[in-house]
Amino acid sequence: MTATQTRPWGPGPRNSITDIAGLKVGQASDAKVKSGVTVLTADAPFTAAVHVMGGAPGTRETDLLASDKTVQMVDALVLSGGSAFGLDAAGGVADALRAAGRGYAAGPVRVPIVPAAILFDLLNGGDKDWITNPYKALGQTAYEAAGTEVALGSEGAGTGAFTAGLKGGLGTASVVLPSGHVVAALVAVNALGTANVGGGAHFWAAPWEMGDEFGARGVATDFPEPHEPLTKLSMSERMALRGNTTIGIVATDALLSQAQCTRLATAAHDGFARALVPSHTPADGDLIFAAATGEKPLEDPDADLLIQGHAAATAMARAIARGVHAARPAEGDPFPCWQTRFG
């Protein structure tokens, strides 16, 4: 029998990015502010890269992730709400890492490497009239809560996220490949576009669903006009709000270089396009980090990297639908959640 016959594609035991050995996720939310932070970390530094395709990104230390830069590994990756204010979350994570003795060795000093990306959730009905920026404390709390269980929906960076017409959320998904490698995604969905087809219960990501991970509604049978961008509000209204951006992480236990991680992140953007219509717009800061723990070498780097990229894209599409599917209602929400409308 071939490896494909003996080990079919399927989700890992948690259907989570923490199915990759050594990876941990921590989350913290502020219900009053209607925002939060999600942190991916590990017991040891891991190789990381990034690819940005949205027109309005907000980031910290992403230049460091180019393959020609000196530092090739990071201690954590941060996804945060709060727009530019949310970049402070990485400072809280860095403080916690330094207290734990983690970070890049610069002589006697340890400097934690914590790239971060933010989404815009400042107009979601939460109380943003703070005196002290809350995100640094949320980042530290999220890091300290890191473990293998990942709550979905209105959690962490997905707490106050929205799409065009439905509440967004935090999603994750994994797949075990015939080679035994695990590829997974973690995403905060706050898109200008739609995750559901024509405002109904079916998800654009349905062709890639595994089991009933986001409702098993199957593929839609009726589709809206395919040549018009799909938003609940008019395009000018949504862009005026600037209330967008989907940010995510794809990860693998394969041994990848930073350049190969960049290719993995690039391929994973296909998952955005499969699950969100439209995606990568001028008003979205769409960004994907890639992380590789290096536990398992690739047997055939050229062929295996292609498979890794395809798996990353499908896992990302599934994670997006799972995040929207699991969102929960809160007072003052501008849009309903999927469970309220269709669950």
C-alpha cells in the first residue's frame, strides 16, 4: 500500500494548531472593550516568516522575517485587535518572555522576538474610551494562559471581529498529511468580505470541510452574481469604516527554512480567497505568518513543499469558517452571529 492509502488526510486530534507538538496558544479578552489578543508560542524558538496581501496592514517586526535578515527564529507570534493600539500586546508578551529567560541572546541580554499583526475592531460597539492602553496587559495575560486548548469564536483577537453581515471570530484547524507531517492554521476573521454565501447558512469554505467542523451544511446550490464584490453594506460604507483585516498563522512540524516558510505563508493566502469573498481588498490588512517547528524533515523538498502549501491553504479556509461558525453574540453587536441566524 502507498502512504496515501494507509494514512488518509484528516484533522489532528484537536483539529487545532496545537496538534503540532510543542506549539501553544494563549488568549485574553476584554468584554467591555470588545477586543482581545491571541498568542502562538512554543517551548523553544521556531522558524517564522510572513506574507502580506491586504492593502491596510498593521504590524510589528515583520521586516525581521525576511530570509536575508540575521534572526531566523522567533519566540512568539501575536494576533491582536485594537488597530495600532493593539501592537502594544507584543510588548506584554515580550515582557513575559524576558521574565522567563527567553529571547535572542545579545551578550548578557535576552531580547524576545515577537512579531505581531493587528486587526481593526475600534467601531464594533465596545468601550474604547480607555485612559491606559489595555493591550499590553492583554498580551501578557494571553501569553501566561498559553496551552494546548484553543477556544473558538469570540475569543482572543476574534472577540470583536466582524465580516460583512455576520460576526467574525477566532478559528483553527489542522490536517495530518500522508507523510505524517501536521499542517495547521489559526486565524482571526474580521473581513470586509463575506464568509457565507449570499447571506445564507452555507460557507464559501464548504468544499474543504472535514466532518461537521462548521455545521456540515454542504456546498451552496444558489450563488449571487459572481462579478460583484459581496458585502452586506455598500463597498463605500464598509471602506469608510475601515473595520477590516483578517490575520492568521499557518504552522507545520516540518523542517523548513525561512524562505520555505515564506512560500508556505504565500500559499496559505489561497485559503483566504477560498473562504472570504472578496479578500485582500484595499481596506483589509490581510496577513499570514508561517511557523515551522522543524521536528520532521521533508523527504522530497520540492514535492512536499507543494503539498504543505496546499494543506496550509485548505486548513486556513476551514479555520476561517470555524471561527465565524463559533462566534457568540454580545450586547451592541452591529451584526448577528452565525449561530443566532442559522444554528
